[in-house]
Amino acid sequence: MPAAQKSRAGLGDTIRQFSTPKTIRKTAFIPVKAEDNSPTPERLSKGDYEWQGKKRIKLNTVNALHMAGDINGDAVTAAKWWICDYVFANHGYLDILSDVLPSGYEKGDVHTFAISRGNAAERIGMIRDRLGFCAHVRLEMMLARELSFSAMGAALYPALGKALQRGKVSAQCALILEQLPAVYTDTRREIRQRIERNAAEKGLVPASAP
């Protein structure tokens, strides 16, 4: 082997022998405290929270009645119809307004929006007339204000004990929700018949009733 190559080969050995080893830095793992997104004590004290065992949780009263077997699926669906009509009539908002519209959909204007909102208000009014004002108040408390049965009972029957308050209101709400599907069906039928009757008097072809 030429002398120059031997010299380079030896140089590599020398570098490996005297090179300073790299210092390995160890990074300590510091766990990051998770952000507390649980409700505040002030929020937990609101009327839509209720004690369940040793925990205070937000209850869905309609779902609680359904899971207990006190109301059926038709009542749950009718409750959704009612709260949609109520919010739309009183606040002008509907979940479907934020959905992506299908292609070819002709968007209404301020006039059709007002008519639809008026129809929702009419349905709420007709249901209130059929079920009575007391039932309407309980639907507002349960669905619109989302109060728990305990909070409703304390407001409606302050002179009774807590257990009796809750049981009384729970039974009333179940009875009202069980009647709601049939009342909605009758209300829609009456509105449709009135639209068809008015259209016939004017010689028009009626559009589908809401």
C-alpha cells in the first residue's frame, strides 16, 4: 500500500480514538395539566342541572322519560317538532337554516320566511289551545328553558316536599308528551284542510301545507 494511503488510514483511527464523545441531553417529561372544561359551580347551580347520586349533571328530561319507558318514540319526535316551532316562532331561528342547501333549491325571500315563521307560531298557538295553558307552561319549562324536574317542581309546587315535587311534575310532563303526537297530527290536518278549502274557493292549486 502506498505511504499516502497508509497515512490516511492511520489518521482515521486516530480521530476515532481521540474524538470527544457527544453529550446526550435528557429532556425531562413534564405533564401538561389538561384544561378544565367542566361546568363552573355557578353553572351547576342552574335549574337545568340535577343531582343524580353524588354527581350533579345536566339532564335531558325528554330522554330521561323515554329511557324510563314513560313515553314512546313518537312523543320524543313530537317534542322535537314543538321546540323547533317554538324557537322559530319566537326567535326566527331553525337548525335547518344552517344546513347546506341541495342543488337546485330555490331560496325563499323575506316574505316566505315570515309566512313560515307565522305558520310555526300558529301551530304552537293551536297546540296550546288544545292542551291548555298549564300544559303549554310545562312544555316551555321542559323544552325551551330545559329545566330539570326538580327545578320545575320547586317552581310549580313550592309547598310540597322535593320528592313529591319531582314525581308530580315528571308524571305531568310524561302525560303531556304522550298527547303531543296526536295533537300535532290534528293541528297539521286542520291547517292543511283550511289551506285546501281557501284554495278551492279561489280556484287555485294549493301548495303542500307545513
